[in-house]
Amino acid sequence: MRPVVRCLLLALSLSALAPTTALAEWRRAQSEHFVVYSDGSERSLRDYTARLERFDALLTARFGAGRATEARRLPVYLVGDGRALRVAVPGLPPGIAGYYSSSDIDVFAVLVRGESDDILLHEYSHHVMARAGDARYPGWFREGFAEYFATATVTEGGEASFGLPDRGRLYALQQNRWLPMDAVLRADSPLAIDSQTGMNMYYAQSWALTHWLLSDTGRIRNLSAYVAAVNGGRDPVEAWQAIYAMTPEQLTAQLRAHVRGRLSYTKLDIPPISPVITVTTLSPAADAVILPAINARSWDPEQLDGPALLGTLQAAAARFPDDPLALVALGRAEKRWGDEAAAETALTRALERQADNVEGLLLMADLATERGEAAANEAERTRQRDLARDFLRRALEADPTDHRVYTAQARFRRYGRD
């Protein structure tokens, strides 16, 4: 089971999903490591995609390749404002302008375009950490690592810098009341903090703790032992005191002195970056479908208004009956909250128009697997098993880099259908 990185999702009303009167034009930019979707200008889309590629080159130069020879391009969705962000990911606390999710269902980021370019790098840093290995890092280090690299700069010529503090975070550390460090060490994410001010301080203190750790090779070496102890079930504060020989209060004093001092940062020269970016314009259905479809892929169905999403996607598919994007989104919603036969009809129609649609193929494989489980006789179980295997084979041929295919294959095998 893949780790799930998530934010709390709340019910979404049908009115919030209703399309606006004017259709926005969505574009898709594809580069070596990213697929970026945006309803903004093409120039803005190209700039974001290029910056992501330069940032990926920096992290690769700093930490090594860290990715398989072939890996699925990360989907990134750029939206115009907080309202649009919350159509895709409802229930985000105020002040949040970006979201990254990694689960068995999908891996993606959604960001408010132009709100803060640092958010783009923060969220991608989460993705790099998630793909780096099996270690489950504590919440403060995940957020601190992302903040540490969020202020990175990389020029087209390959001049890079990272580790500088965000001015807002530094001001908060200097002027605001700190959270107790035992609370920071124990919180698995900023969502565990019960106030907006507290969440902001969690990010700031996590950056300070990460910057302090990464400024000393001995402290870096001890981090591995600390992570192993916490993953082994030891209390995070007890593990900290045992490995770093300081109480939370002593740690607070160390960090306060650190941020008052001369803060170091790193400069690095990497090969010049000139990414190849291909931009295409999506069909008009994208404006009605993209954001609700992200919501429909939520990890937690109990926190969603499924009937509202289903109604929205049914209406979109009625407007765009031949569009694979609308049909696949409808197929997922019908499978989760509607009618299984309607899901199969929509997905079959989508695959007739786009035979290599990975999401559609995986949904059809799931339908066949579930029908096989419920079959009353061995002949029908065998038939559905063969259908599921064929859909999975086609999905793998369509995109052998997509982790969702391998997750679906593992799920198929767990049910004893291979």
C-alpha cells in the first residue's frame, strides 16, 4: 500500500460544482518529468513547467537521480483562485494555496496560479521525498524539507541556490509566539494544529529545525537513527532526547539562537537547463470536468458529497457525450456512487474513442475484478478474471511508467485472480 499524503476533505455542495457562465480554455504542457494543466495563458503555463524542470534538475544534482529510469510524469493542475482549488480539494483550511496528494488512486498537485511560486516548489519537494524510498519521515521534516527548497532559484544557465529562509517565515519566527517543540515533534502534519496561526508557526519552526539539522553533518547523520526510532514506534520526543541529548525546551533555545544568527545557504552550478515543452489545447469539456474529476478521485468517500459530484459529471457528459475526459470522469463517479452498468457504458464509450486511456482501462479492470468476486459460478469468475487481466495488460502497454497500473495489478493478485 502506498503512503497517503492528504488534507481533510469536507462535503462539497452541488452549487459549488456548477460551471460558470463562461468556459475557460484549458491547456496541457508536457515536459520530460511533468504534465501541467492550466486555464491561464500559454506563456504562464510554459514558465511554470520550465521552472519545475529546472527545480527537478537541481534536486537530481543534489541528491542523485532518485527516480526510476522511466517514471510517470507528475500531473500538476494550476487554477485561478482559492475557490477553484477548493472545487478540486474541498475543505482546505483558509490560507492554503496548494495541495499535493500521493495515494494508490493517484499522485498529483493542485496549485493556485501566481499565488506564490514558492508553493510550486514546496509541493514538488513533497513528491520527491515520497518517491525517495520507504522511510516514513516525521511531519516536521517533510514540511521543513519542502520549505527548505521552496525558495530555491535555478537560472536557465544552471546557477542554483537553495536554503534561504522565506521572509514571511523568518518574520514569524522572530516576532510570533512559538509552538512548544514537543507539539511540533509529535504532529504528523500541519493539519494537526488547531489554528491558522499555529499552522503557520508549524511550517516556520519545521523550516528552522530542518535548516539547523542540515547545517551540521553530525546532526544529519543522527537523523537516520531518529527516523528509524520513530518508525519503530518510539515516542518522537523521547527519541529526540535519546538521540540528540536535548529536551524540547533546549531545542527551542538552540533554534531561536540559530535563526538569530547568520543563516547559511548553498550555491550550486548545474548543467544549463533548456526543457522541451509541448503545449496542446484541451477540449471544451475540460472546463466542466477537470476539477470535479480530481475531487471524485478523493481517498475518503465518506467526506464527499458523492451524489452532487455524480450529478455534476452526468451533466458534463451529457454536454460532451463523445469526449473521453468527460466519459471517464463519469465512469468513475457512476462506479462509486451510481450505477455499475452506467459506469461500464461510459467507460466503454470512452475507450472506443481513446483506446489507450489508462484511467479508463484501470476502472474497467476494477469493474471486472469486482464482478468476478461476486460471480455465482466458476465460469463467470474465469470470464471476468480474463477481462480484468486484459484491461490491465492494455493499461501497462499504454503507459508502463504509471504506478497506478502496478497498484491495480497487485490488487488483482490479492484477490486470487491471477
